[in-house]
Amino acid sequence: MFTPAQINSLERTAEKEKDSIFIVEGKRDKLVLHELGMEHVIAISGRQLEEVVEEAARVERKRKAEDVSVVILTDFDRDGNRKFIRLENLLHSSGIRVKNSVRNFFRDSLKVTEIEELKKAARLVSRSGSMKELNRMKFSKKEGYKKLRN
């Protein structure tokens, strides 16, 4: 279970990093990050790590005008850490900047061992965003709910 402070931190991190390129292990991890609002998520899903790095490089080249970095969010088990080290080395040798602070946040502040664990938190973050939007509207919540349903 995540605390309100952790949910707030996750929401701020998701907003701040939404333009980063994320590399995750599987398709479910990718779905969770999409729920958090991350647009550029690459799943390893049984592919060679070199192929994943090539895809990250293509995405990075397309968005070169922006300050693009890659966040590696493999799981925090032995296999995930091995993939992380290998990917980090491959990305660095390709001249792509890796941002480790986000990975450290997920591990140290959110205390997750697998990215899939964020599924429930992602729902809370998106629900929180919906409530914030309702609170910004100029009509009552009751009217707002009617308008959202239509």
C-alpha cells in the first residue's frame, strides 16, 4: 500500500518525467507507466538488449530538439539489476544519457521491487488528476460529474 505522500511524489515525478524515454521489462510494466502518463515506453519483452537500445536511439533522435534522457526501470531483483547494468553500458556507449535518479526514486522512496506493483498507485494518481481537474472547474461537483458522464 502506498501512502498519500508517496502518491503525491509519484504524481510529481510522473509529470516531470513524462517526456523521458522509459525502458521496462514487460508489457504489463509498460501499461502501468502509460497509466501514469508516460508516453515513450519501450518494453524489452524477450528482445535482445541491443535491439532495445537501437529503438531508444531512434526515439531519442526523433526528439533531439528536446532534452531527452532514458530511464531504465527494470525490476529490482537479480535479473532486473543485470539488465539495468547491461542497458546502462549499452546506452552510454551509444551516447545516450541515462537518468538514474528516477530509478532510485522508485526503489528507495516507493519501495517497489517490481514495476507492476505500481498498478494500484497509477490508478490513484490518475484518479487524483481527475479530481484536481474537477476542482478547477467553475461549477459544482454534482454538475461536473453530470458533464463528465455525457
